[in-house]
Amino acid sequence: MTSEVSHVQITGGGGKTKNTVKLNPKDPNWEAPACWYEPKTTPKELKEKIESAKPKKRKPEKKKDSGTIFDDLEESNQKAVDGLQNQVVNLYENYYQTDKYEDYNIDQQGKGMFWEGVRNPNRADDPEADACSEHAIWVPNGKPPKSMPLAVSPKILAEYAYEELPIPGTDISMNPEDKQTVNLDTWVWLDKGKFKPVDVTASLDLEDGTHLSATTTAKPTSLTLEPGTDDAKTYPGSGKCVVKNGQLGEEYSAGKKDETPPCGIRYLRASGQNGSYPLKATLTWDISWKGSDGTSGDLPSGSFSTTENVTVKEIQSIVRD
């Protein structure tokens, strides 16, 4: 009985938009949890939930000497409805293990909650989310179940927030901006105003005073250029541009025409008539998190790539005697 509704809220980072992208974790086997357990139901809420699901008690009707076929059909339908309601009640009672508690644990109202499995909204249809479909567990306030590996924690919140980071697509700036020229350096950089650290906070706040949160931060750290041809030279030679003075690459200006770009490409051969080279730019982001309880750590770095078709022309020179 994993629920698809979680009390966890995401804030900060300006919010995800259609222009944001999802990072590809460096570790291909890493994924945010498909589900987790969190405080969901108080004893009072549980009692109301189960009692309201039970069939309504009706006064026994006096037996009629003769009934119509419609009377028999109505009685049959009511019995079917009662049967379905009893099945729902049985599911609830089994999931919450009500046989372990007296009167739904009402005497503990305000002293704890039933923790239930919830699905990561981003993986709601993932079969792995069924890992949190076991029984709900009663947990006293301030005593999270250490024996439950998927009990909500700052780390789990941080991992969930990873997928909610508003990462901009890797959109590079170049000079020359349009067609490139053989043996002429092309400067490459990222817009400093757009490509900067971003963060989001995943938090769980309940009326009983429960508060857990984690802030996950992504910082752009390197831009890797792949020219799309062996007939090219990258700056630096590895093709991996790192952050310097808070920026990836350096914006070109007229006074730098005789300088070597700290991040860029020099194409050595024209792309041919009506042809182009697929320039691939991969931006890597380092991910870290900090929890409300003082815990912190790193998550797998992530990257996002974009490919731009670049046309390279060759300027013909005429030598006269």
C-alpha cells in the first residue's frame, strides 16, 4: 500500500522550468530512492479512516411475506457493497497492524505517528517503489526507526532533491559566433550569469513539530569540448576547461585577438562544402548536500551535453609576384 502522496516539499533554486534539464550522474548505477517511509497518519486519523470505511449498520428489516425481484436485487447489491467495504477495512487493518494496538493507539495521540511508504514522484511507476509497500510502522516522536533503511532522513531528502535541481542546458558562447575559419582560434565560454551554483531544499514539516530538511547544491566545475574531428586543436589540450576566477572560459574581446583562448578550439581543416563538424560540449556539475541535523556529504557529480553543428571555412589567399 505505497502512497503516491508525500509531505516532502521542494523550495529554492527558482524552480524547474521547460528550459532546465536533468543531470546524468557520473555513476550510471546511481539513482535517487524510488520510495521512502515518512510520518503520515496519527492515531486519530487512522481511526477515522477505518471507521468511515466500515459498512453502515442498518436495522434489520422485517421479513416481508412477498418481495419483488427489485427488492431482492437491491439487497444483493447492498451485500456486494458491504463486502467491498469490508475488504478495504481488512486491507487497512492489515497494513497498519491494528491488532497490535488498542483502539488504534489513540492513547498515544500527539506522541508519535504511523510511518508509511511513499513513492518518489519522479519514479511513481517504477517497480522498485514497491520496496516501501510493507506495513506501516508506529514511531514515537523524535525516534526515527534506525532499523528501517528507507526511513526518511536528510540524506534521502538530498538524493530526492538531486533530481529537482534547476540545471540549465549546456548553451555555450563562441567567438567567432557563426562560421569558424581554419587556423583561427575560436573562443568558448559560458554565460556567467546563467551558469552559476544552484540549490534546492527538500523539507518535511509536520504539525507535530517534525522537521527534516536537506539542501542540495550543484556547482559547475568543468566544460569538456569535443570538436567532432581529429583535425582540430583544443585549448587546453585535454579539451577540459575548468573554472577560473569564477567562470568557465573567457569572453572574447577585441583586445584579445593575439591571445590564446583559455578555453577554445582551432579547426585545422575546413568542414567541406555544405558540411559541418558536431561540436559536443559537456558541462560537469559537482553535487553536495547539507542536512538540518548537521549531516552533509557529496552525491555523484552529474553532467549534461549538447551538440552544435559547426561550419568551418577556409580563407583562400592570393600571392602575387
